[in-house]
Amino acid sequence: MEGDCKVLLDTTVDTEARKETTQSVKLSSKLSTTLLMFTLCLAAAAATGVLVFNRHTKDRGQNEDNIDLHHTLRQISNVRAAIHLQGKYNPDIKNSVEWRNHVDQSHSQGGLELDNNEIVIPRNGLYFIYSQASFRVVCGSSDADDIISKPMVHLSHTVKRWSTTYGNDDTKESYETILHSVRTACQKTANSSPVQEGSWFSAVYMGAVFNLSKGDRLKTEMEEKMLSNLEDEQGKTFFGVFAL
């Protein structure tokens, strides 16, 4: 009996030990699995964070590049159209002075340009147009009939516009006056030697705002008989336009 009890007891003890060993193995296996899954989660989270960071950095870089590009385009588009021309007497032009660009203080930018002695408008918008013509006038005359028929010396200056909005086509030389000024310079006096009397100096200036269209052309006109008396020194006779 004692032998049987001892064997049974040993068997029971071995069974319990095996159960504890099995439970320990299972517990260890569960812990290992849990740690592995936790490690994989951390790795996945880290990889996701790197991707998000890279994407954010890339997007931010692209946004900064776009901002720089837009800023550059804005600066280019914000260049205000302007042109300022210097006038010079040219006997080959019968009814106007010769307008010149890129001499003295004359300049152009933003699309406004000089073409065939006319200013060409680059785009629709409001523009300020201005012009001045300066003359050297002799008021004495030895011609009595001329003094009686035309006792006053008048100076005139005109700016004309050609536009498709008038219903004209490119083959028609049709212009409309948009600026016109007349000034009385002096009254003629009898003098056998007008040169000795000296000259009067007078300037005719005008300027105003107009709503112009792309392709419009602007030109000036003056009396042919007065052109030879034009003062074409720097700053005395000019023609210009700038966008508002």
C-alpha cells in the first residue's frame, strides 16, 4: 500500500509540475507575442510618422515655392505701365513734333510703346494722358496786313485717339480729339525788324484721365506754321501716358 501511495503521489506531483511548466510556457509565449505585437505597432507608428513628416515637409516646400512664384508674378504684374517721350522738331513731319523714346529723361515700361510716332495702349484700363508743347514766339511783324487780319498769336496743341471702340477698322485713318488747348501768346505789333524785338516763350500743357482699350493709339497735332518755333530742349516739350 505504501508503495502504491508513493507512486500515486509521485505521479500526481509530476502531473502538477507538468501543468505548471505548460502554463509557464503558455504565459511566456503570450508575453512574447504581446511584446512582438507591441514592437510591430511602434515600428508602424514610427514609419507612419516619418511618412507624414516627409509629406508635410514636401508640401510645405511646394507651398513655399508656389508662394515665391506667385510673389514674383505679382511683382511683374504690378509694374505700372508708363511712357514719357521727348519732343523734337522734325521738318519732315508736317503736323506734329517727332516723339523720341530712351533719350534724356524719356522712358517706357509695362507694355506702353512708341510706334510710328504714336503711343500704343497695351491693355484696357484707366490712363492719365498728358502733353506739353513749348514755343518761342515773335510778336512783332513788318506786314501791316498780317497785323490787321491776324492781330493775335495763338498756340494750339491737340491729342487724338484712334480706337476700335469707335467702330473703325485698321484701314481707316479716323481719329477723335480727346485733348485740345489753345493759348493766346501775344498781340502782334508793327516792327520793321521783328528779330530785334526778341521772342516770347509760352507753353501749352494739358492732361486728363481716360478709359482706354487695348490697341488704342494716341498722337499729337500742332499747327504746321508754329512747329519751326518749337522749343525742343530737355523738359520743354513732352508727351506721356501712365496707367492708374
